[in-house]
Amino acid sequence: MKPLIHLNHITFSYSGTPVLEDVDLKIHENDFIGVIGPNGGGKTTLLKLILGLIKPDSGKIYFREDLPRHKRPIGYLPQVKHLDRKFPITVLDVVRSGSMMRPFPFQNKNDEKEAAMNLLDEAGISHISTKAIGELSGGQMQRAFLCRALISDPKVLILDEPDTFVDAHFEGELYDRLRILNEKMAIVLVSHDVGTISMYVKTIACVNRTLHYHPSNQITMEDLAVYNCPLQIITHGEIPHTVLKKHHDHE
């Protein structure tokens, strides 16, 4: 079966400085890809390319025929630290704003509101639906914007470091929910918490200017060396842990 999204030999640079070079990645139905890599390695740029926020210098991004061009069913959970907490909008309206990306709009505003409230209820935050986003904790903010991503009924869900600035309880709750959501949608998850995501993702993509796809959630120190990915090695067992080793970035 064709992939939902295919990044075919993508290159991108900012002001002439290469950020991604010859990146090739296929995202299939029910994939759960963990994206790892050092700061400045190009992870967020990769997401922006998939979302259509920027265009590649060369290469092409292909979308499967059932993903409409103007309203592609891709849900996006951005980094909380980049959200404007002073923007005057309630939790409910944040969620409802995501419905603009639905390929098939709600029949009326009441249906839209009901769907938003149902998502907030599932996330355990329906009681704060009238609060301004500036009043929320990090975990509540993540829950609200995850609901916003889901109201578009996406085929692909993209999350950019969702485990940043949240407590351990919410982090575990989030990953448990993602495991369930993965039964009906593909997930692309960027995270620095390699040890945690290795328990949930199916495959790993290491991004450090180039992209190396690893068809497993277990990765060895030798793999990271080959991939030029200066991160912690992932190990598994009753208590998942990591082993530190220094790698060299591109010169």
C-alpha cells in the first residue's frame, strides 16, 4: 500500500545554511515513528515541511490521494513553550479552532461544540473549558492542544516534544493515550526523552541534518555512531535506562 506521506530526497536550508540534506522518509498507516536527534539537527524543520509551513529547496513531498491538498487531515501538537499564553481565547475555542482542518466540516456549530466537549471530557479537562489558556498548567495546555489536533479527525498525528514542561503523571497518561490513538492513525513524535519513547514507538528516525530510519524501537550504540546521532543509547528491560556516550556532530 502507498504511504500516507513520502518525503522524497528533501533538502532544505535557511539563508544558505543547510539544515536537512537528502532526507527520505515514508509514513504509512498506523506507523508510530519516534524522531530523535540533537538540538539544531533539523527535527522541527522536518515537521514544518510535512505540515506545509515551509517548502523544500529540492526534492518533493508526496501525499496519498485520499489526503486532500488544502485540508490535509494532519493533527499537530506544537511545543507548549512556543504558545502565546496571553492570547485571549478559551480552552473550548482552542479545540474548536482545529475543526477548520477537517476535510468534511461539521454540519453546524452545535455539532462542533459537542465534539470539542467530548474530546475535552476524554482528556479530563471539560471542567476548565471556559478558562483562558493563560490560566492553564503545562499538562492542561498539552491536553487542550491535543484535543485541538484530534478534532480534525487526522490520519496522521504529529507531536513536537509533547513531554516538555509537563509532570510525570500527565506524561504517562499521554503515552498511554497515544498507544490507543495509534490503532486508527499514524503518529510522528519528536522527543528528547529517548528512553521513554522507546517503550511506545515502533520505529525511530534519527535526524542530524541527514535522516537515518531505524525499523525498530531498539537502537544500539553502534547504530547511533553510524547515524552520527549524538544521543543516549536506548536499552530495554524491567527498568528502561540509557547509557551515555559522546558522539560528534557534523563539522
